[in-house]
Amino acid sequence: MKIVAVIPAHMASVRFPGKILFPFHGLPMIEHVRRRALMSKSVAEVIVATCDNEIASAIRGFGGKVIMTANTHKNGTTRVAEAVKALDCSHVMLLQGDEPLLLPRHIDAFANAIEADPNGDAWNATGPIDHPDELDRHSFVKCSVDSMGRILYCFRRSPCYTNFDIQKKFIMKILGIIAYRKEFLLEITKLPPSPIEQAEFIEQMRIIENGYVIRSVPVNPSLPSVNEPEEANVILNFIQSDYEQRNLLENVLTQYNT
């Protein structure tokens, strides 16, 4: 089993153009993600997949590995699929470049889940729902998870009517780490977008609608990402208020200074 982590990235974010290179403590946001991923011993290598020379130049300047891709991709999944076609690996872990709070132990949890079922199709990080209003907040995706850890359905507003204390036992947040068996990734990205995927803008539904299985990998805590400029301060404040995050930041910056 050989797991490769890939971070898809491009400059043309609609709500926050160029956010992937937004500086946190002197380092581009994506470089924080890359260095945190390297702290995990579970992945063979960490690669940035991009179509933008500006991103490639920044990552290479820090000694990182880059694979250039086409500029026609509609999402990170197809970009990653293009990047890994010629790579020697059994599994691919897709990491989001706008999640600079990534925890290496979450990557390790994924590796453990893959090792337990290496012939599985796909795995997605899930986190707890903390507040009732999150059930109907359309800005992030939720899912229902069965007793076997399979993700049954993904949605933006809860379809359930039962009270919150019961819903939060089987409804989870979809988080930004997803992994695939390499051959399955290449197969699923060749299929056309599925009806619910298109209607709800939820890529995971292509897997479910075509009869394949995504397994939940529960992690805690659910960490914020950066979608809009004002959310950058949320990240900075979170780091300062969390002991684990402060230690990781110190390790990331130590790598930078050496």
C-alpha cells in the first residue's frame, strides 16, 4: 500500500481570488497545508497539482514537488486524477489547499482506515455537528452515515424531521480530506456528472449515485477553512486559541526558517 497526498490548487477562486497564496505568518496558505501533510508518516509524498505558474513557482521555491495540469478542470478531483495517472501509488489522498489548520493526525486516521479496507472505493473525513442551525446551513455539505460507517447520502439542508440530539448521531459534516483507491479515482472521474451532484453541487454524490461506497472517517475537531477574505482572521484566531495548533504552527515555521 502506497498513499500519495495531492493538493489541487488554482488562482481563480470566485469568492477569494488568489487565496491559495494568501500569507499566514510569512508563508502562503497552501505551503502551511503541504508542510503539515509532510509531518504525517503515513503518506509517501506530498504533491501540489496546479495549472498556474505562480503557484508552481511558490511551491518549488520551498522545495516542494509540483505536477502541472490542464487549466480546464472544473473541480479538484479531476485535477488530481490527471496528476496521479503516471504516479506509482495504490491510493490517493486529496487535501484542500485552503485548510491551513490541517492536522497530521487526521491524515494518519485516513491511512488507518485505508489499511483496514484497502480494496474500498473512497473515504471522506467527517466531523460532528455542534449546533442545530448547522443542519440547514447550505454553505457546507452534510451527510448521513450508517452503523457500518458508510456515507448514505450528502446534502446541504437536513432532510430529517427528528430532534437535533438524534440527528447529530448520524448526520455529520463533510470535511476537506477525501481519499480514493487510485484505479477507482481514474474510473469515477471518467463518468459524467450525476443528477444530484449537478443539482446540489456535491461531488461525492457521483460516487453514491453510481452505486459505489464512500466510507466515513470521523475526525475531531471539525476545522474551519478559508472561503472568503474575512475568514482568514478566523484561522489566525483559532491558531492562537488552540494549543495543538500553536505547536504545529511553530513546527511549520521552524521548517521555514531552516
